[in-house]
Amino acid sequence: MIRAKEVFKHFKANNKQCLIDIQEALDRGLNGKPGGIKPDEFSIRDLAAYFVTVNGEPIGHELVEDWASGRLIEADVVSSSAFSAITQRVVYAAVLEGYQYPDAPLSRLVRTVQARSRDTRILNFTLPLADGKSLEYAEGQDKPAVGLMTEYVKSLPPVKRGARIPITRETVLFDETGQVLEAARRLGESIALEKERALTQYVTGLVSSCVIEKRKTDSSEVASNLFLTTGRWVNEQANAMTDWTDFDDCENLLLQNTIPGSAMPPMLTNRFVLVPPQLRSTVNRILNATEVRTGTSNIVASANPLANMGIQPIVSPLVWSEQVAAGVASATAAATWFYGDLLQAMRYVQVWPLEVTENRDDVALRRADILVEFQATESGVPVVVEPRVWIKNTPS
């Protein structure tokens, strides 16, 4: 257990450096590096005894109960700002522990971009390749012009996720540090899970009109569902996962699409297959097979055609549960899978990252016997950047 008395000596000598050192030590502890510390090594009551001060001096353990009970009435000389500052860092470390949710593959994979407005636009540019044109130009001729800012995709309004973490009078008096930190971890975990759910809902096409784009040939913005069987793109088909040929069917379907402004089919830089847990064994068997066999009477054995394609499997229980929650039959959801270049297809537009701030409404907090309160929040929204590289496969 870290002794608050020793930390306070450092704080009194150089308060800014002390807070920096504590934050760095907590960060190292979070990442499992040498010299790191964990939130559980602090005691909230012990911190209150040394970091709540009267005339700059710690109140000590004998006056912690008086402070928590509101009996220290010298409001002009009693200060809990240092206690709030150090406790905030401890609580934030606990929230971050939970936020590093172990089963959130999409959150780790999808790239994050910073929001610049309520409806963030991700700009594209139009190369002059449509209608048989190219980038070639002859001697003395001007170079072809690139159409800047004529194309974009736009996000839906961002969502805020968060909750409050109160440190109550009882928390300090009974030194319920473990309960507070566990609540902070659970909150971080819940925020991470909500973000992962949102990403899952988008990539599986459960959000209506989530594709908002304006291409060079569009006179105005066009809103569409992610998966279409006809129209601006085709990226949904009946294609149950059985063997390697079903992946070929995905590649062939992608070739029917055209990237706007290029007159060319999609070029997949990365290939991902997203499946519910019910298809885990099937996808691993198909991708990891050392050989395949074709034919009926004359059976031909050959190397796995998928072996060199670098297809990365992603297994998520939310792929099944979010579809079922949206009204898809359980058996259908268990056999539906998705394929393509997820890194091209999706982004996560972040308004602000996970943060922990202090609620400073002292009057309202005191009425509820809350001594210090923090709030953990995160804000953002997924956005479909290119639907033409992501495919939905249903069992029938």
C-alpha cells in the first residue's frame, strides 16, 4: 500500500511534478511496465488525511471524520483541491483499466479520426479516371485536374457515453477504496462495450441510412443503408459459409462494384472476415486448411487457395447478439458473416476520447453527502467511408 504521507512530501516540494510522476507511474502500471503502480495501492481515506489541508497542512487521520461530516467549517482555509487532483488520477487509471475491454476487436481495429463538426465530413477527391481517362499527359499539355473536396461521406450525429463516480462520505469514513475503484473499472468497461456495440451495429448493417455520401455525379447528399442487393453498389448475397469457394463468391461480388471517380473495381489492401461465435470453428477450418479437394469421381488435391490472401478472422459474440436484438432470427444471425476490407470501409469519428473530470457543483454534492465526484465520458460515432468494399453473406 502506498503511504499518502510520503506522497504528500513530494507534493509539497513540487506539486506539479508530483502529479506528473503519479500519472506516469499509473500509466506504467496499466501497461505492465517496471516501476508502475496500480490504483488499488492507494487508500482514499489515507489520501484524504494528507491531501485535505487546513492552512496548507494535512488535517490528519484524526480530523478526516470531521471533514467528511462537514464539521470543518473554516471554508476559507480548508482545501480539498489536492485531494481531488490526486484522486482523479487514481480513478481515471481504474476507469482506463476497464476501458481496455478484452473482447472489443472492432474498437481496436477501426481507425479513429477527430471530429471537426457535429456532422463530420470525411473528404475524398476525384481522380479523372472515369470515362476512360487516365493520368497520362503529353509534352506541352497541362496535367489533368484532380477534383478536390467534390466528394465526401458524412457521419450521423455523435453519441455521448458516460456516468458519474461519486466518492461519498461513507466511502472515506469506511475506506471503501476497493468499491469505488471497482465501480470505476466497471464504468470504463461499460463505455468500451457501448462503443463496441455501436461499431458492431454499423458494420453489420443494423443502422438505417448510415451511409451518407455525395459523389461527383450526385447533385446532393444521398443516404442509404449499408448493404444493398441493387443500386449504387451491390454488397449483400445469399452465401452460406461452407468452404473456400464461398470466399471466392465474395471476391467476385466485390468486382461488380466500381469505386466512384475511378471506373475501377475495389482494391482490397486488407481482408477481414467477421463472424459470430457459431462460425468460429468453420472459419478456422477453412482458413487453416493445408489442402483442399475438388471433384467427385476424379478428386484433385491442391494447396488451400486462401492460404496467401492474408484473410484475418474476427470472432465477436456481438455480431450474433446485436442482430438478434434487432429482430433477426437467431439461426440466421448465427450463420451470417461479413467479408472485405474493414479498414477501408469504416472509421470511428471521435469527438473526445475517454476522459475523467471533476464535478465542481459543491452545494449539490454536499446535499447528497458526496465529497468529491468525477464523471467519465467518451463521445463519437462510427461512419461508413466506403461501402463498396464490405459484404454481407446470409445463409439463404
